[in-house]
Amino acid sequence: MPNGTKQMLSTLKKNGLEIFVHILIGSLLFIIILLLAVGIEFLIKWFQDQGVSAYITETMKCVKVFIFGIDILLFIFFIVNVVSKSLLRLNEKAN
């Protein structure tokens, strides 16, 4: 194999591993924040069983949906950002 091809394969492996690690860590953070929203849901059900005001439980539902929505948006932004940076870096090394 020519030296340039070996260097390109090495760069691809490095970028692939870097993307994998970033996505793995991002996914773990996404799951941790998602568990917070699930915990709030269980708390809401417990509050409803205890007879807590509907205003409080509905407000908590809004907070849960907000946390979940922000979590998804940030995760998507994170993945797009990591992949685009890796592709730009790969393009720079190819030139």
C-alpha cells in the first residue's frame, strides 16, 4: 500500500474511534437526563396518589416534557456537531 493510503486509513480509524467515543459519552449523558424525566413521572404518579393539587402535578408534567425536549434537542445538536467537525478534519487531512 502506498504511504498516503496508510496515512488515510490511520486517520479514518482515529476519526471513527473519536466519533464513537463522543457518541457513546453523549448517549450516556442523554440517558442520565432522560432518567431524570422518568423519575419526575414516577414522582407525579405518587403525588397524584397522595392527593396533591392538580396544578402542581400538571406543572411537573410540563417540566418533565421541557426536560425531555431540551435533552433531545441538545443530543441531536451534539451528534451533528461531532460528526461535522470530524468530517471537516478528515477533509482537511485529505487535502
